[in-house]
Amino acid sequence: MVGSIVAQLTSGEGAKSFDKYGKGEYYVDHANAVYPASAGGVPWNAASIQSKADPIADIMEDLAAEQKARATYDNILRLSDDPDVNNVIRFLREREIVHFQRFGELLNHLQSKIKC
């Protein structure tokens, strides 16, 4: 969704606009298409997904991922002054919080079933 917002905001923008913001090289490779990469330009890959086939360990990874996503949305909100963009980011941020809560409930449930 964030990538789609960026694509919509840059629709019709040419290379000079991207270059003005120090992103000319992005435009050369992708124009204003959505390309999944970090803010530093590192392309997304599956190496960031962790799984152990252990329910407790996997849920802990899920909890951490939700908090990292929430923190990213917080950072975007600090940078953005566009009310329409901010409304979407706040919505996405709230979803991360709810996901974190649901994973926490599941973790508590699993831990109560496992007797160590």
C-alpha cells in the first residue's frame, strides 16, 4: 500500500523531479513503478523471513515484525505533512497494533498449553 501511495504521488513526475530529491538512479531503473526496497535502496528478499517450525519462536518473530512495521509507520508520519497520506499510514499503523495484540493473545494461549 505504501508503494502504491508513492506511485500515485509521483504519477507524471519525470526524471528531473526524482533527481531533485536525490533519487535519479531509482528513476533510471524503475521510473515511478513500485519496487520493493528499503529506504536505503536494498531490495526486499525472503532472507528477512524467519521460521523455526516452533510455534513459540515463530510467534515471537511475528510479534517483532509487527513492532518493526509500526515503528516504520511512525517514522513515515514524522516525515509526511500530507493529510491524505497520513490517514492511510495511520490506518496501516493501527492494523500492525491489532496484529501485535492478536499474536500476543495466541502466544499466551500456547504458553498456557505448554508445560515446561
